[in-house]
Amino acid sequence: MRSDYHDNLRQLAQLQHQICLQDRTAIADATQALVTADIELAEAAIDSAARVDTMTQQAEQESIRLLTLQAPVASELRQVVTAIQLIGNLQRMGALAGHVAVSARRRHPDFVVADPVRPLITRMGAAAVAIATSAAEVLESGNPDSAAALDAQDDAMDRLHEELLGLVLNPDWGYGVTAAVDLTLLGRYYERFADNAVEVGRRTIFLATGETAETWTPPCPE
């Protein structure tokens, strides 16, 4: 019976990994839709975000079932409770990718992003894909060192976000208030996407070590 419970826990972890990969697909398609005004890619990203929502509901239900199925011991309880928290982060990543895609769809056939800003949005999209890829790898490996490294990728996204705000707030901005509002919102979506990926890493550190990201220190190399 206990081995079945552990099998269920492994299946839940695999589902979280699959959700994170779906988040990555959604943000990749949404970014491409933004910079190319491709309505089909925007719709594909929105569909991916909807699949994330469905998958996270399934994962949440399974987590609650495992929590009530048996009396979990300390490590099992930590895994189930952490899974519930992780699911929230993964769901928000999908929702944020969906917001990006909806922005592209709302302005179609016009571009949301002015031509000079598109390279920067492309870089933000690439940073989002990279951190989602790393978060998925962390979910698969459970490695706390790799989980801690997500902070550095988030710092890169923060710098890109600051660069975007600098362009929008520049007195020489010449693309109007609507474009400025759109870009401000898009910047926030990408920043929050990366923040939630970092939370995936922080929760993985707790799952692997029993310590918070703030208190855990990597072992010194021999």
C-alpha cells in the first residue's frame, strides 16, 4: 500500500513537470505572436494556457486526494503540501502567458509592440522560456543547487524589465499612451512569470532539504 502511495507521489511530480513544460510552450507562442502579429500563434498560446488551467486543477485534486488518502509521514506530507503550493505557481505562469497572448489577439491585425521595441520583447520572451525550461528541469531533478540558480535568471529578466520601463518612460517616447500602457502591462506579465518560476525553485529547495531558500546554504565543495 505504501509503495502505491509513493508511486502516486511520483506521478504527481511528473504532472507538475508536464505543466511547467506547457507553461513554456504558452509563453514561447505568446511572445512570437506579439512580435509577428500572428493571430494563430496567439490562439495557440491561449489554448495552451487553458490546458495549464485544466492540468493544474487535476493536480490539485490529486494532491488533496493524497493528503486525505493516508496519514502521510513527514517527508510525504512535505511533498504533498509543497505540490499544492507549486501548482499555484505553475497555474499563474500559464495565466500570465495567456495574458500576453490575449494582448496580441486584442490588437490584431495591428502590432502591440512598436518595431524598435520588438527586439527587447523577443529577449524577454527568450528569458521567460529559459527560466521555464530551468524550472522544469528542477522539478524533474529535485536538485536544490539548480533550483537556487533560478534567482540569477530572474535577475536577468528584472534587468530587461527595467530597460523596457526606461523606454516607455523616456520623454522621447513617440508611440502614444495606448502603446505605453500595453508595454507596461506586458513587462509586468513577463516579470511575474519569471518570479513564479523562481518560486518553483524555492519550493523545490524546501522539498529537497526541509529548509527554506533563505536558510539553506549549498554544501561546500570538497
